Amino acid sequence: MFKEKTDGTILEHVDTDRTTILKEDTSFEGKLSFEGGVIVNGKFTGEIFSNGELIIGKTGRVDGKIEIGSVVIHGHVQGDIKAQQKIV
């Protein structure tokens, strides 16, 4: 379904013009809302709200509440997930 590059970023089937990437060495805490997509390869703590797509890469970690259009999880999630379309 998704093609993974060697650096852990998943880019095939992702609109890179509308996608934000939190790289492996990035840590973010707070509330995140967005349009389009977000790829988390680093650490996020807090709340995520969007109708878009969230991808948690192999090195990604999300601790908190997620309300999203769809989410693809390759990494670690601790918390509640509510998806409108799919959780993979």
C-alpha cells in the first residue's frame, strides 16, 4: 500500500504538497490540527484533530488523543484513536 524509503519516510500515495513530516529527531507537544496529511517519524505528545490522513512511521511515537479522517500506524501509539474512515 505504501512505499517506505530507507530513512523511514512513507511517501508513495502521499500528496507531498499537502503533507507535513515530523522527522525522526523532532519532538512536539501540544494540539495539532491540519488539512491534508501529516507523517510522524518523531515523537508527538498531545491531541491531533483533522479530517485528513495521519501516518505514524516506524520510528514515530504518538502519546495522546487522535481524532482523524484516517490513520496508518507503523510505529507506536498510546492513547485513544477515533477515525472517520480507517485505522490501519
